[in-house]
Amino acid sequence: MKPKVLLLQGTISSYRIPVYNIIAQNMDLTVAYTVKNECKVKALFNVVKLDSKKIGGLFFIKDSFRKMCAQYDVVIFLADLHYFSFCLLPFISRNYKVIPWTIGVRASYTLRYDVTRKKNFIDRVYGLILKKSDAIIFYMKESIKFWNGSLDENKIFIAHNTVEVLKGKMVGNVKKESILFVGTLYKEKKIYELIEAFIEAKSNCIKPNFLKLEIIGKGEEFDNIKRLIKSFDLTESIILHGAIYDEKILATFFSKSIVCVSPDQAGLSVVKSMGYGVPYVTRANAITGGERFNIIDNYNGLFYNAKEELVDIIEDVYENPTKYISMGENAYDYYHDNCTPDLMAQGVIDAVEFTLN
């Protein structure tokens, strides 16, 4: 008989559905959420909406929640201190096993992912939750370093954070001639740094037919960026597409891109880019949930430290595209060896089996 597993989330994100479906093929999975269900395709798992109340920044679940948990063999939960009811589970009397599924190191726009920083009080509270759990799932193995031996590493499992890509590296025989940015348009991502570096690199080039900069995404800076592009009369070179969610259309943009650049955020677009055989370029200390650690400098992507370096990189992409296409081949192989949804799901399955055995 398949083990009964409950997965507690804030939002059922659309990009997670392939992973949940793989897990559901191996166990009787129910995914419960508090905020939003983004699933728009066939789900092989059960879905439950939790009755919750938000007070300040904290979510509290009604008492019946614990009775629901008791119906399962294993409860996997989002280890986020904002979900107070979830994080209490390791400390209560129970007959089921509990597993936090977590980034492993608290990080945000204001607190960078840094496995070398000193632990503060909230980190220590977070550590108690991890210690009291029956197993732990981290997105990236690098998180283990942050805990410096204070956790039992035998009960830590890695579900390598990733997204699904369409099969195959290319969509038709498309010429690679673009630099790509994919993501919400926030100042924090230093999108203007990319635009300014592109403009400078283009002005330094005396040859015709320079690269195009394709920007995919919406956000608070969309209209400002649109005006900036128009003011430089670069609407033919810098193309602002808005948000695109259709994976087939996204795949066509990756297929004609030499590199994907995001100056100060390296999230799931890192693995998506690699899955399509496109190397990723970002700052060495970019905001990340750990996905930045997939980049091996000068192998499947590039790190830089200052805008001037990004100008040089863009010029080099134009002058030496085959160098970056080769990096893209490495990125493609890296994704399929390390970052597929099957591998992510297997990390979760291994953690569940560990707690039951």
C-alpha cells in the first residue's frame, strides 16, 4: 500500500505541478494550501483548501487541521515561520512523521542567501524546527554548510530546486542572435543595469546587426522601461514583450538566445535557461534562493561584479557567440544530470521512505 502523504503549502505553484505529479505516482499524495491554487493541468494528487486566518504576517490554521494531519503517515510542510501552525507540528504529540521542505537558509531581497553569515535569534528558532523533525528536505546541498554540523546530516535530503522545460534544446533551426531577460521588472533585479550595459556595448560596436535584447516580463518598471527604450530610439534593438506564460512561446525565445542575463536575481530562471541550453549571466552575489549555485563560472554561465564587466560580456557575446553556445551545451547537460523534475521528486520520495523505515 502506498504511504499517505500530506504536503502543506501556502500556494500550489503552477511550476511545481510536474514534481507533485511524479511524487503522486509513488505515494498517495494530498496537497493542502492556504492562499492560492495555480494548478491548471491534470493533477494526479488530491487538493485541499485549508481554512486559515492571517493575523499580521502570520497564518493560523483552524484546530481541525491537526486532526487532518493525523490521517496521514507523513506530513511535509513549508518551513516558513509566517506559517505558524505548520512550524508547530514537529513539537506536538503525534503518530505521523513530519518533514520540513525548505530553502534551508532564510533569504529575501533584504537578507541575501549567505551560508557564511552568523546565525541570529530567528535562525536558531528555525533550527529547532529542523532538529525536531523526522527528516529535512533542502532545495540545495549548499544550505547544509550554514548549519555547521548542528543538524543530523543523515536525515537531510536534497530535492534540487527546478522547473520543467519542454523536450529538446531547440525549437526549429533558429539563429541565435539575442540576449534574453525573463522575470518581473523590479528595480531590485537591476534591470536598468542590463539595459544601460546593452546600450553602451551597442554604441561601442562599429559593425552592423548588433544583438537584440529581448525582455520578457511585467512589473512596476514596465512603463518606465518602455519610455527609456523609446527615448534612446532603440525599439528595434530592445524589445519589451510583457509577460509570457505559454511555455512553447518561451521556448522559442530561449532557442534564439545566446545568453540569459539577470543582473541581481538568480532564481528559477537559472535552471529554466539551462534546461533550454542557454548559459546564465548574473552578479556573483545576486539575490537567490540557492539557484545561483547551479552556475559554474565560465562553464555553464558567468558571474560578474560590476556593470563595466557586463558591458564587456555583452560585447564578447557579440564577437564570440560560439564560446557561449558551447557554454549552453554544458548548461543543457548540467540541467539533465542534476535538475530535472524527476530528480527533485526523488529527493522528496527518499525523505519520506527514510522516515517510514
